[in-house]
Amino acid sequence: MTAALATDWGTLLVNVVARAMTVLLMGVFVYAAMRQWLAAPARITLMLMVISELTAVGVSLVSRSPQKRDWTPTTFVCTVAATYYFLAVWLAPGIHLVPEAVGTTLQVAGLGWQIFAKLSLRRSFGLLPANRGIVSSGAYRFMRHPIYLGYCIADIGFLLANFGIQNLLVYGALFMLQAYRILREEKLLSADEGYRTYKGKVRCRVIPGLF
């Protein structure tokens, strides 16, 4: 077996195992969330969180193989933590800093923007920072990482309607992990001349004037 063939088989095995684990962990999360929702069906924010996570995972499972991927240990660990953060979220009812309707509105807005951004990417969406081709249309005309803005808006909606110290810590850590992922992805993509040209045209990463 040649070294190249062995590498291809190794990459395929890692992808299969990673996707199987993703499906398993998502199943555990959905089961736990459904139990909480059945006990309190008025908690729309909880169900929207489940829908948001299912959308992210579902799209990642059918993403195309990247041209180049960041396999550095720190990036891999941060990506895993940011992907499966929902396992650490306190799903039981928390403190309502805002009414459920306000949290729901923020989540719907964030989820809608996520879907628009993912449709813009088509099959170029993935979890680990990678080069799956440069996209500059759709939501990517306005910012270089629009999906993360959708995540942030939806997460804030859930946190405000389901507040607690544990959730505050989880989401605070998540936001830092997401920022790190963006920076690592930018570093990888900047090796591509097409991305450097795109970056010169679209200055904003996620939040205009801030990041």
C-alpha cells in the first residue's frame, strides 16, 4: 500500500468515525432536550436550539471534502468543544432575563440567517477549519463568516431565556472558541490568493466595526 493510499484510507476512517460520533452525541442531546420539552411544551427556545443544532450537524454530514484542512491539535480540540458544547448546556428551565417570546424571536432571526449563509455555501460548509472553495456570494457579500453571526444571535436568544451560571459559562467559552476557529480558518484560507482578494473586498469578519 502506498503512502498516499494509506493517507486517503486514514482520512476516510477519521471522517466516518467523526460523523458516526456526531450522530450518536446528537441523538443523546435530542433525547435529553425532548424530555425537558415534554415536561414544559411552552419552552419554544429549547426546541429552536435543537433545530439549530440539527441543522448544523445535518449540513456538515453532507459537506464536500476540503482541499486543505487544519489538523493542528489545538484547532481540533477547540472545534470538537465548540461543536459539542450543547452537551454541557443546562437544559432544565432557568431564569428568564427576557420573556420566552423575545428569546424565540432572536433565535428565529439567528436561525434564519444561519440557513441563508449555509445555502450560500452549499456543500462547502464544514466543522473543522478548511479550504472547501472560496464563496463570495449570498451572505458572504456582507461578511466573511456570516454563519457565526447567526450562531451568536441564536445563542444569545437561548441564553437570555434560559439563564443560569452554567449556561453563562458554557456560552462564554463557546464565543471564545468560535472566535479562535474564525482566526484559524482565516489563517488557512489566506494562503489562497482568491481568498486574499476576497478579504480585501469584504473587510468585516462577523460584526462590523468590532470583529
